[in-house]
Amino acid sequence: MAGGAASLAAASGATAQPASPDTPRVAPTTRVRLVVNGSARELEIDPRQSVLDVLRERLDLTGTKKGCNQGACGACTVLVNGRRVTSCLTLAVMQDGAEITTIEGLARGDELHPLQAAFIEHDGFQCGFCTPGQIMSGVACIAEGHATSPEEIQFWMSGNICRCAAYPGIVAAVAHAAGRT
């Protein structure tokens, strides 16, 4: 079989040329359609890109933070089809047709989302780095019906780490937005 391929190449005048080390490799791209914060987007992306990288690098939505880039801190939490996901571990190509909501998509004009307002009222942040992920996770926690007590909120929000330890304010904000206070 190899001889047949070689003679076919020779007959066509084609010769195999090894890639030069100076020749840049072009990564294959894939077309992805997403609805991000209510806007339809169609992008050509590297299939290895995470949702986080597409949001930050391609769509300039930098509210979603890259913390650990290993799915352990929750700073990159966004909603995909209404469910919270760690966007650093989620391949964008796998979300073709999905609806993604980021922290930038919560407020309606100048009116903050009730949980954003509750974070301010209850001092649910200090340095603010984890705040977008905390708020997105809190929105999902409430929507999932997991905000009936401070203990339940703590359990269901345990995937979101706050290095400043603003947990009492975070839990109070989620409880307030859920109508528990």
C-alpha cells in the first residue's frame, strides 16, 4: 500500500516536504453559536478554548474572573442554560447553541439585579475578585431552591471560595435576595 501511495505522489509530481520549524502551525477553528447575555453571537474559535477564555478574550466580557483555572475556586462561575458552571473547565465548542449569562448580563440598564443590590447592602465583598462568581452562583442557588437557610446556602455555595472570608455577608446577601430576611 505504501508503494502505491509513493508512486501516486511521484506520478502527480507532488513531493512530501517536511514542515519547517519556522512555519507557524495554524490551529483548526470551529464555528460556535452562542447567546450571551441575550445577544446572539457566532464565533470561529479554537476548539480547545474554554467558555471563560472565549468570554474574556473574544467577547471582552471581563467580569468573569480567571482564578485558579482548575475549577476549584468558582471565580469563573457563569450560567449556561440557567445552570451554574465553572467556565474555566467548560469547552466553548461543547456549548454550541447555549444561552450564557455572565455578571454583565444581570443588571437591567441602571437597575441592579436584586442579588447585586443585596451584596452591596450586606457587604458581601471585600476585594471583589470572587464577587462575580459568587453572585452568579448565588443567583443559581436561589433559582434551584437551595436558599432556605444559611446552612443550606453555605452548602450549595461551597464551590465558591472567597480569599477575604466575606462569607457572612455573602450568605446574608443570598438569603436577603431569596426573601429569607
